[in-house]
Amino acid sequence: MGNRGMEDLIPLINKLQDAFSSIGQSCNLDLPQIAVVGGQSAGKSSVLENFVGRDFLPRGSGIVTRRPLILQLVNNKAEYAEFLHCKGKKFVDFDEVRAEIESETDRITGSNKGISSIPINLRVYSPNVLNLTLIDLPGMTKVAVGDQPVDIEHQIRDMLLQFITKESCLILAVTPANTDLANSDALKIAKEVDPQGLRTIGVITKLDLMDEGTDAKDILENKLLPLRRGYIGVVNRSQKDIDGKKDIRAALAAERKFFLSHPGYRHMAERMGTPHLQKTLNQQLTNHIRDTLPGLRSKLQSQLLSLEKEVEEYKNFSPDDPTRKTKALLQMVQQFGVDFEKCIEGSGDQVDTNELSGGAKINRLFHERFPFELVKIVFDEKELRREISHAIKNVHGVRTGLFTPDLAFEAIVKKQILKLKEPSLKCVDLVVSELTALVMKCAVKLSSYPRLREETERIVTTHVREREGKTKDQVLLLIDIELSYINTNHEDFIGFANAQQRNTAANKKRAIPNQVIRKGWLTINISIMKGGSKEYWFVLTAESLSWYKDEEEKEKKYMLPLDNLKIRDVEKGFMSTKHIFAIFNTEQRNVYKDLRQVELTCDSQEDVDSWKASFLRAGVYPEKDQTENEDAAPADTFSMDPQLERQVETIRNLVDSYIGIINKTTRDLVPKTIMHLMINSAKDFIHSELLAYLYSSGDQNSLMEESQDQAQRRDEMLRMYHALKEALLIIGDISANTITTPVPPPINNTWIQEASPTPQRRPTPTAAAAPSRPPAVRGPTPGPPMNPSPAFGAPLNPSPAFGDPFSAPPQIPSRPARVPPGVPSRRPPGAPSHRPTIIRPAEPSLLD
């Protein structure tokens, strides 16, 4: 015989599980664990066994359960059991399960009453159970016997607390009726972990073994020694019944006959017994499930809303419809063109906050990277002066020249202009690379049609490569045009007369000394021996580089003049993610403290390039590669006569002025050329010609074939949509067909003594305060309960609804209960004088 109440819950849980499995999610109901606690031979294992509806736990006198048994119930079509320590072995006969539990217990603890906290894990698969965890725990004892340790009480207590402390654990506090309830160890430890009594249910066993003429009616009516959820009385099989193989069905029939025939329990027979205990626990499971449903419902509804918009497109979807394919092709190409243009021109839609891309990255190439490359190549003072000296001498030949030769100026200028080709072509390459990445990025939206995406990427990339060749030709043509005619009448050219009067230092003097060029955070890279790296707030002006403690700029750490400073690149250290550049003094002086160069680190190469461009604006130029300078110059290069030195200085000033004009023109025209011949051309091509190229590239049907992933995604989305709706309907049905019972109101449970791991000392008798609850008269005659509560949900259990003492406020009598004559009181010394003990056994019972 199974648990009828549990069997009623199983279809509801299975429906939920099926609904969630269909949408690929787990229905995380997390049903509570059920643990039984109590003294030895209190009937804990029998209570648990009755709840499962199977006879499989060891029985006997004394301490039988000597290791925790964690019993996992799994709803399954076939019925069998598995042990964790016997993986792969299935037990079909439950007598073999009992024998295996006994042998596994003896294997760890021995056969002489020893205990162990190592649990036995048993999993029972059955169509008649819910997915629950039941825990059978050793009985609490105070005296060690056999091989038990001296601190047996402490060990068992710690073992129990390990399980019952969890908030998701329902506690069945089992107490035999033939012992004093006021001293129940089970109720003490339950109150310790559950002071509000929300998850503790009192179970009174062995009601059939009480002395003749005594009963536990006041306790079971929750009048004497009340609990928030009250008590349920059960009658388990005796050891004789177990030895005689009396099955659970017959035992339940005998239990019901006992309650119906006993004069003290007849009026509450429907609220007693194992079936009512099962019903109460199943109602707790129902309450838990109903409490979980709102969260599940809101989760499903949010998923449903997120799918509705996409599902709307697919409801009347026909993959092979040629009209749909044509429409989809036009929409895809149009969207691709719009996305590409937005990436280039910038847009407020879907802004990337992680890195620069598209037009922003091309803009940085034009205005930071390209100017930096130009200056880096052109400016090297020492090299330039040596070239001018050689040019003047070669123009004069064997004669000594009296005047500064024009040919030397033109030769030097043309050589410098030729150096512009490399950075200009490099700029084109970088823009092509970014455009190609941009095409790939915008084509991601075409992933539903792999052939269309492939063809689009190929056609647009091919066009960009074609335009790359034309753009490079045009850039080289610009430089060739500059070489073809040296215009010394340019309005910005200083002329011969002014060149003689100017010197390099004056030429480099800054027009706005206090102009702030850039601010930002940089880290000064210093070895650990000298204090370690630190981050500062840097301010770069036209005359100095200053750093502060923070951006408030109140506490200045240092100010470094920019005179004679240059920039050089520094390789990243091993395992370093930072990008480094350095500032040093060309006159070999210390820059900061005892450092010949200050190494500054940034998080990205883009930041390094940006700071270098800012230093260029301040007149701090990059260091020229030293490979050419390593070739020792002839001595006569540096032993110039005064007249030659004046001629070199004059041409140097003229070259500086003219190259400045060319640089300015190049910085302006190269980006414009790239923009016109490549970027704008690509945009126009996508908008006007891409569609024609796609039509001419092959069959439209093959072009618009859906990817398997897309077809699967569409089918999955529609299935998910319908499954979500079905799951919401099931949740609605469960909510409508189940009833939540309210939590009973709090009661005064101060009568339960606080549990203590140490032996209790005898407290001095003190008068207990009178309860504040109004008194109630005890009903002496059998009949229906005085305070019927709302019935449990009918769909869960078709049996008639009866009153439940757990939902009504417990009533405390105005006078003590009578004790039968001749039965001496066994009131503990610490108990109030007016509260009697109801029963006393004739002799201690060892029956389970």
C-alpha cells in the first residue's frame, strides 16, 4: 500500500515537470526534507516507513538506527532501490534492502551498538512517491552501551542538528505516549532549531501501550503542553507484528480500529493515525508548491513576452515562398546598407561602449595616428643637418660657394617629401582593414542566410580592394604633384631673408604658453625597489607636463618642462598587459628624480597613440631610430666653417618652413582622398549596385536558402512559445485546484525546556506564569471537534474533510487534567506545581 495523499500530488508534479522539460528548463520546486527525531525505540523508523508505504527499515529493541539513513524518493515507472555504496546494483526485493542497510551499518560501526555520522544513501524509485528526501536518524540517548563512545549524547545531538537546522526540513518530533512529554528530547531539540514551531509536528506513538485507565487526550487535543502545529497520534506495528510479517495495510486497518473503539480518542479518530499524518505532510508539500508557483509564473511570463514579437513574424511563415524570399532579400540588403552607413557616420543606436569601431576608429587614424607617423618620419634634426651639409658641398663641387645654393634646398625638400609616401600608404592600409572588419560586422545580421552573407561579404570586400588600388594611386599622385613643383612663393613660406634671421629655438617657441593640451590618468612605471608604480593625474600644457595626486589638481607631485624632451617606445614587460612609452631628455639629463627616462603606461595602444599625438601638439617629438645614426659620420661633417654653418642654418629654416606647408597639405588631402575614393564609394556601391551584383551572382533560391540553425531556431522558438503557454495553463490549474492552509497562530511553548548538550542540573522549582490565553472548557463527550478548521484541498485527497486542530488556536484548560487514582505523579522537579503529568507506564517498553 502506498501513501494515498502523496499519490494524489504526483500527477500535479509530473505535469509541471513535463511542462518545464518541454521548454528545456528544470522545475526547481525543491520539496522539503522530512526528518524524524526522538529517543531510542520511540517508533521513528516505523513512522517514516508508513509515510513511504513500504516495509524496508531494520527493527528491534535498543538502538537499531545507528547511522543516518538519507532516503531519496524518485518518481519512476519501475519500482526498485539503489544504494550509493552499491552503484549499478538494483534491489527489487525490499527485504534485501533491509538486510543491506543492516550489513552496511555493521561494516562501519561494528555489531556492538556503535554509531557513526557517516550516512547511508538509499534511493527508492517508485511510481507511488514524490521526489522527496526522508531522513531516519539515530535515537537520542544519554548512556553509552557496548562500543558506543562516552560522549554518545553529544555525538547524536550534533548529528541531528546537521540535518534539522535546514529551513527546508520538516521535523517530526516523535515521542512515545508512555513517557513524560514535558521531558521529550525530540521537542527540546526541535524548539532549539525551530523556535516559532513553523516546521515542527508532534507525533505521539505507542498509544496502545499506555496503562489501562490513562489516555493522552489532552495532549492530542493540543490543550496540555501545546505545539503550534499540534500533535498526531499513531499506532505502529509491534515487534510481534513485524516478526509475524503483518503488512502495512493490515496495520493501518488495526490502527483505525483502535482510534474508533477507544473512548478517549473516538471523537477525534479522523484526526489521528498514519493516514492523517500523511495528509498533513502532503498539505505541507502542497503549501510549498503553491508558494513556489508565483515565482515560476512570473519567470515564464517574462520569457513569453520576450518571445512574442519574434514569434509574430513566424506565425504565417512559409520558407519556400518566392515572394517572401524576394522581400527578405531586399530588406536584408537595405538593412546591411543602413547599418554600414550608421557605423561610418555614427549613430545613437546600439552604441559600443567597450572599444572604438567604424567611423570613430577611422577618425582616430586620420587625426592621431597619421599625423604622428608623418612627424615621426620627417623630424630628425641631426640627420637633416648632415644631409643639408652634404647637399651644399656637392652642389658647389670643387669650388667654395659664396651664396646659399637653391639646388641644395630643392634636393633636401624633395627627399623629405618622398618620405611621406610610406605613412600615407600605411594610412590607406589601416582604413582598408577597418572597412573589411566593418563589412564582416554588419553582415552578421545576414547569418540566417549563409550563402547571402558569404556573397555579400565577397562582393563588398572585392569592391573595397579595387578602390584600395585607386586610392593608393591617387595618394601617390598627390605626393608626385608636390614633387613636381617647389612653390617658394607660397604665402606661408618664410622666404630667404627671414630664414637667415630665424633660429630653430625661436621656430619651436610655442604661441600660447599656458594652453592645456590634454588631461588624463597615466601610471609612472617605477621598479619596486624605488617605490613601485603609481597612477597620477597628468596635465600636458604647451610648456610643461605636470602630474597630481588626483583630478582635483590640488596636490601637485611634479612639473617637468618640455624643453629638450623626446618620446620613445618601450617594449611591454613579460606577462604585462599595459602599453608603455617613455619621455627622456636629449641632453642625457635626469628627467625625474634619478631617472634618465620616465616610463608612462596606458591600458591600450589607442591611449598610447592618443597621448603621443598630444605630445606632438606640444612640440615633443618621437625619437628617430638609431640604426642610421650608428654609421659614424665623417669628421668634416661636424667641423664646418662659419660660412657653411650659416648656409646650413638658412636651408634648414627654409626646409622646415616648406615641409611644414607640405605636411599640412598632406594631413588634409590624404584623409579626404581616402574618404572620397574608398569610404564614400563603398557606401554608394552598397546602396546602388550591391543588389544587382547579388542577382547576377547566382540563383536567388540558393542565395536565400535558410541555414539549418535558423530553421531550427524558428521551430524551437515556436515550440518554446507554445510550451510556455501550456506551462502557464498548468500552473493556473494547479493554483485553482489546490488549497493553501494558513499557518497556525503562535502559541506559548515555553513549557519546552531548552535543550542542552550537557547533562541538565535539577532546577529549583518556580511557579510558572499563568497563560494569558482565555480558558476553555474541555468537552467531556465524544463527538466532532469543538473548533473545526477549513478542510484540506479535496483534489489532493478525496476522503471526507474533517476539522484540523493545527489551524485553530490551541486552547489551554482552566484547570488541570485529572490523573487516574493510584497513579503517582512523575512531575519533574522543575515543572510548575499545578501542571500534572498525564501518564506513567507500568514498565519501560522496548517495542518499536
